Amino acid sequence: MKGSRKYGLVGRHLSHSYSPAIHAMIGGYEYRLCPLEPGELADFIRATDLDGFNVTIPYKKEVIPFCQELSPRAAAIGSVNTMLRLPDGGWRGDNTDYDGFLHLLGADAAAFCGKKALILGDGGAAATVRAVLGDLNISHETLRISRHVIPDIHDRHYDADLIVNATPVGMYPENGKSPVDPGDFPACRLVLDLIYNPAKTALMLMAERLGIPARGGLGMLCAQAVRAAELFLGESLPEGLVDRITEKIRRDMLNVLLVGMPGCGKTTIGRRLAGLTGRPLLDTDELIQEKAGMSIPDIFEKHGETYFRELETAVLRKVTKESGKIIATGGGVVTVPENFDLIRQNSICVFLDREKEKLDISGRPLSRFVGIDGLYRQRIPLYRAWADFTFRVYDPDTTAGNIKKELGL
Ligand code: NAP
């Protein structure tokens, strides 16, 4: 019976794993997280009642000695991410990260045949990427980026057509770091980053600024999970399932970040949206006041706007690393260029557009002292440029309902 089968994920730090949500969408079986400390793997494999399990960092090599059988692919790559119980109680190890990376490369595979890929990092995922690229006849070199060695990059690799990041550099919670500058690779036409949290790593954001398309690792994660489920269940799953799951997980994991003029209703609408969606609300103005230990008008009066903006960016740097939240921001967040990438990395940016005459400017230092007309002229083009979606503000319930519906939350 499919419903009574039990699967899971073995790894060390699993609290942020997306796998339970992905497998819940495939459906029909139990899927549990099994965090293990080093040294606990042998006892776990001996005692577990699971019918199969996925394996993640740092155990993809360590499980190999426990496999009575290995798929040719897992044997060639030297890495196992899927364990299947054999009829006699033993284990078969397989590698579905291969299918995952093939999916991530997708239709671009043909365009890079005969071209040069540069793989950043030399761990388990890099070995999988090498196997896929080799099978597709894409020549590749590995750049041994490491915590211990600073590599000599540019002379040998400046001609790479494709860059694949197979290091964890830039992964949550170390957002904002990039293993290389894509600007150093003038031939580069595509960047693939295996990291899926944040949705857009610093490497991807830098690439996009240069006009180079970039994709993160969420599609790979979902594709490897669907292929693992096919092996668990011994049946093919519908075509298109990977894309449907990827889109749903992407939507669930992205924050919804509200921008707009002071007094347009960001906090009130944010609260209603949080209520409608069950997502927690983070209000940057509230967090700034907590951090400073004083009200926003007092911060402006005692320390000035520059100090306030620095506090705001520090708070934003923290909250925009989060996933699946509603974030209400202050009206001037768009005046600091650094905030743009912070927002883009993991949020859908929503501009709440309210008529100037209806803005509530009580207790808003800049609106009162600089004047609402000047602020409006300066900021409206910025909100429009930064936003992924614009919503006209009616009453808070209608506006929150419109956002929920349009964004499919
Ligand atoms: P791994 O076996 O530990 O290899 C990581 C590689 O990156 C090694 O070469 C390591 O070198 C280097 N590295 C690690 N930390 C670094 C740092 N702070 N600075 C510079 N280099 C560093 O890990 P993996 O299994 O290959 O995974 C690599 C990345 O791919 C992870 O972010 C993982 O989440 C992602 N991944 C994603 C998927 C997916 O489905 N999207 C699947 C597999 C992996 P040193 O050890 O010498 O530092």
C-alpha cells in the first residue's frame, strides 16, 4: 500500500529543508526528517523502519559502504542521495541529483554542446555536474574554490561559456557572498547556481545585472525529489509535476515585501495579508524602533536621516534572508541602492499605490518636514522600478484580498 510506506531525509542540519514540503506535494506517503550527528549513521541504517530515504550533506559518500547494490550512476559519481530498501532488507544506493541537474540545465543543454563550462567547487555536487556535462558533451573544468585555498581564476578560465556554482558560498545564512564575479568571464552566457536558498544568490544577481541569465537550484532540488519518489514508488510520475512543484515551493518560500509612500497602509495591509495567508508579518519600522530603543521621529530628530537609513538597511539585511514572510517596509527603503539586491534575493516586491491626497502623514517625519509633493515626485518612479507587482490601495481588506489572489498565496 502506497499510503503506508515510509520515507525520509538523512542529513545533519535539516531544520530548513524544503524536502518534506516537496514530498507532501508528490503525496501518498509519509516523509520524515532524520537529522543525524556524525557517528550515528550506522546505527540509524541498521534500525530504521523506512522503506527508503534521501541523503544530504554530509553523508552522501558515507552511506556507500552500507549499500549492497549501487546504481551504475551512483558508482561512477561516487555519491548517493537515494537509498532504496531491497527485498532482502539490504540497501541499493542511487543518485538522482544527476536527474536534478539535467533538469536545471533543461533546454539550454543543446546550446552548450561543444562549449566550455566552469564548475565552481570540487565536492559531491560538482562530481554530479561533471557527470551530466560529460554525458552531454559539454567540456568542463573545475575551479577548486575552497575554504582553504584562494584559486587563480582568470587566466585559465576567462573563456567559460557557462558557470555552475557547486559551492555553498552565498547560501543562507551567508547570503550576499559570491564565489566569483561573473563580470570576469566575458564569454559567459548562463549562470547556474545549485543553491536554492536564497532564490537569487549574490552570484545570480550580479549576473543578471550584466544581462546574463541565471537560474538557482530549486528546480534541481524538486527534480531530484520527484525522480527519487519514482524510485521509491516504482512508478513514473506525471510529466510537468516537477515544474508545478517548483512553482508552488518558489511562491511559498518567497517573502511578500510591501513598498510604498509613507501612510499608504503598508503595515495595516501587511497585517491583513498575514491574517489571510497565515504568514508571519515583519515590520521593519517596528524592528528599527526596537533596535534603536526610541521612536522613528526621535531617531530622525536626534541622529538624522543617514543614521536612520543605516539602521533600516541593517534590519532589512536580516529580514530579507527570511522565507515565506510578509514584510512591511518604511517609505524611504527605495532611496538606498544597496537595498535593491537585499529585496530581490528572496522577495516578491509589491508597490502599494495610493493617491497622494489619501496618504496619512501623521507622525511621518519626512512627509511632514520635506513635504509630501516632493517625496511623491522623488519616490513614485523608484517604487515602480523596484516592484514586481503594483496594487491600487482601496480599503485594507480588499487590497490584501487582491494581493493574495493575484500572487496565488
Ligand atoms: P560539498 O561536498 O561539501 O562540496 C562543497 C565544495 O565547496 C567543496 O569544494 C568545498 O571545498 C567548497 N566550499 C565549501 N565551503 C566553502 C566556502 N565557505 N568558501 C569556499 N569554498 C567552499 O557540498 P556539495 O554536496 O557538493 O554541495 C555544494 C552546494 O550545492 C551546496 O550549496 C548544496 O546545497 C548545493 N546542492 C544543491 C542541490 C540541489 O538539488 N539544488 C543538490 C546538491 C547540492 P572545501 O571543503 O575545500 O572548502
